[in-house]
Amino acid sequence: MRTSEIVNLFPDTDFHAVPAVLDHLAAGVALLDRRLHVQFANKAFRAMTNDGALALRGRTLSSAWPASARQFDRMTRSALSGAPGGTMAIPHPGDGRLITILVAPAQSRARDGLAGLGDHDSAAIIFMLDPARPPALPPQWIMDAYRLTKAEAQVALQASLGHSVSTIGIRLEISPNTVKTHLRRVFAKTGVRGQAELVGLLSALRSVRGDESGA
């Protein structure tokens, strides 16, 4: 559901609470005004721009790569006009890993709801995803949600990172047979049919940061 639709459905909602909500997202999120200056950046976005593919200097976003900077400028200006912004990948200056950037226009009703975040109405929304920053998922969350034991939760978290049975056994210092037993119980309790579905399920939970997540 779009932000504009949420605003329309809940006209009496205090959208000044939006910054607190965005700070709980694991993805980097920033709002740009009509001069393409940053009005707001959540904790994840600020952390990613400290040494990332996009740099935040004052209220201005820039890239160390000229071609990427030009593409990013085209995308943000497209979003400014109300057209689709687009997606791109920018190499990280440290190791070359690809940082995914998504730019979207802020629809008119969304701008009404987000206007309090800056001096001007929000014109564009930037999402940034860094594969090297997989957010931690507190084991207690899935223990409470799916009634897993601590051992099952530990195996589930390792499996959700794509580790093999043997690797999970080594990391948790348990036998492969014990890993398989825990996985069968995890699959049954969570209602998934295998490791691939478990990865998808827990990835969705990882999109929200716990209070203990880094700034």
C-alpha cells in the first residue's frame, strides 16, 4: 500500500510520528524536498552514507562515481516531475559490492502527510539496500511468534542466512542430525515447506529493526 493511500485511509493520524516509524526500518530511507535536498534520513540511511556508495554532506546526496552520480540525478529529477524514478546499483567504494538504490516520487497526498518533516513538501523518496548490512533478528521474536525453542530459533536464524546443514552444525556446535531435527520442527511450526520459504519468511521480519539494532 502506498503512503498516499495510508494517509487517505487514516486522515486523523499524526504523521509527525513518521520519523520514528522509519527509524525502525532496516532499509535506508530518505525524503527529498523539491530542491532535492534531504529533509529526513532514517538511522539505516545515515549509517549507510557514512562510508557508502552515496554520501550525505549536509543536506546533499552525492556519489563518488561520475556515471552513477549522473544516473542518480536523472532518477531524482524524474521523481521530482512525478514520473517513476527508477532503480540502480552503485559500487561501494570499499569493496565494490553493489548498493541498490530505489527512487520513487512522493505522491501529492503523501506530501501532505509528510510536509512536517522539512521546510518544503517531500518530492521524492530514496530507498537504499546494502547486502553487507543484514539486520540482526532477535531470536526472541521468532520464539514468541512461532513457539520455537531457543535451539530451534538458533537453527532457524542460521538457515535463514542460507547456511547448509553442515555449516549450521559447525557454527552451533551440534551434529548434522540434530540440525535436521530442529529444522523439521521449525518448518512444521512456521508452516513453511523448506529452507527457501524460511529465508523469505525471516527476511520479511528482518525488514524491521529491533531496539538493539545498530544506529
